[in-house]
Amino acid sequence: MDENISDLYSLGYFKTLYYEIHPNIDGWVDIIIHVKESSLRKFHLGLRWDNMYHLIGVANVQLNTKWIPGVRIEDEIQFAGIQRNEFSISYPSRRLNFPIYPYFKIINSRYIFDLYSTVNNFEDSYIHSSDGVRVGLGILLKNYWNTEFEYFLNKENFQTENSLANNSTDLYNPYTIDKKTMSGIRILAKLDLLDDVILPRDGIMLKGKYEISHNDLGSDRNYDLYQFFGKVYKTFHLNTYGITGYFHHTLDELPRYLTTIPGGSATFAGTKEFQLHGSSLTFFRLNYRYRHNKDIYAHFLINWLMNAKSEDSNHITKNIWGFGTGITLSSPVGPMQLIWSWGPGNIYTKTKLADFVAFL
């Protein structure tokens, strides 16, 4: 009963949820369960620093309605360095051990995308705009397993700042103005058993995604995407060890923003934002964290790029390494991390290692 109540309470539906046991006659007991539903009206506001986009503001609103009990409405806005808005409506079932929820989302985003080539490395900066809708069905198992099946429709646009000013097209550069409609089916699954989101000590987290886009579904491009990501952490006294693995494989005309791995050095030590890309890519990461005291941690990490293939399939690379070391301070305003890393100047041409300092 304790475990079931803990699982229910973690879903956020209840403000009060506990029970009392009172002895009765002949070995019987009376169980009294106290329940008070939570009126979901929450507002969150935060700031974070990003190496590429600098200061980013985030505002989040969550609420429910009395007219249709159980409906959850949420809107999240990112502003300043990144412009993004995600509006969603969902209806989680409260009558099943497997809560099933239909949902509808509208997502609009606009941000700078640095294009890296296999030969010349950095090419130019572009504006990536995306406006899309998603309709799907999700299944939630307690508070650690989540699966979603959805149909998506996106209007994607790549263009340079110059093309924004004069609305011109450079015929020799397909990324100057590249407007496409992407639509298809997406399946997502996630298992999260980590004990902490920011600084996990123990547990495992696995994520998988399959995405297909086809002309028959209203898309301008045909492609398939297989993606897998996982983390494992284990702590012995003051020492925490972590292993991260990533894999994706694409078929046909996958858009560049889907073959690029974001995060820069936070994902692969020594790389810049959008520098890690390919139609097929596999890498691993070994983390070591030492807890110096309650609020200060020392880090050491090693990245191994097992293999990667460029989008045009003309370049293949193997056994690329990245290294990093740094510290993390757990402050009242959130974690502050400084990582000094060394990595490849270009993963495909295998140029000399480049130094990179990341504030995360």
C-alpha cells in the first residue's frame, strides 16, 4: 500500500494522500484513506546559461479545468537566446493501472543553427524555424516508464540572415532557403530509474525513438530514423561512475537538424554545438565524479566516438577521442559546472585536438 500511494502521489494529482490504520475487534482493522486532489495551477520561471545562446529564460504554466475534470493544459515559453513555445493539452486516465492519455501539442521554435561540413568544418550560421503539431496517445507505467505514439506535421525552414533581409535564394547553397513539410509517425519510449535528475548517483535511464516520414503521409521527404540513448550510474562512497551510450541510424533523405547531436561539449567532450553529426553515429562516454564535500564535485570524463558516417555517405570515421575535466558547484540558484575539454577539430578529417571550455 505504501508503494502504491507513493506511485500515485508522484504523478502530481493529489495534494494530500495518506492512510490511517485503527484496530478493531477480532483481529480486524479500519483503514481510513485521506485524499485531497490538487488544483493544478502552477507557474514556474527560470534562467539558464547556454554556451552558444547565452542567457535563456523559461516560463511554464500548468493548470486544469473544472469543466472537464482531468484535462491538463500546459504552456512553456523559452525566450532571449532561444525562441520556443510548446502548448499541450492531455487527458490522463485515472481509472487504470496503466494510465493512458491522449494529447495534442503545438510547438513553435526559432534558433541559430551552425552548419558544419565534413571537409571545411564550420560553414555558416543559419536560422532554423519550425512550426508543428503533434497528436498522439501515451501510456504511463507508474512513474518510471513512458511510451508515446504520435502523428506529427512540421513546417521546417532553413535560411541565412541575409536571405531573411532580402528574401533571396542562393542556388549553389541548398541551405540558404530550404522550406519543407515534414510529417509522419513517431514512437518514443523512456525508462527512467535515476535517483536524481541533475546529479544522479545510482540508477539507469534508457530512451528509444523510431520516426518515419513518407510522401503518403503528406511529407516532402522520405526517411527513417532509429535512435537510442542510455545512462547508467553507480556510486561507491564518494565516487560516482557513469556510462553513457548513444546510437542513431538514418535512411534516405533525413533533414540535417535530425542528424545533428546538440549539446556540444556537454554531450561529447571537446566538440562545439552542432559539430557532432552524421547519417549514422555511435559514441560512448565514461564519467567519474568525486564528491569533495556537500556542494563541490570534481569531474573527469572520456568520450569515444566509435564510428560515424557523413550525410552524403562519402566520409566514414572511427575511434575519435575527447577528454574533459572540471568542477561542479551545487548552489542555491542551481548547479554551476565548468568543464575544460579537448576534442577533435573535425570528426571526419581528424584534425588536431581543439581546446574548449564549457560553462554548463
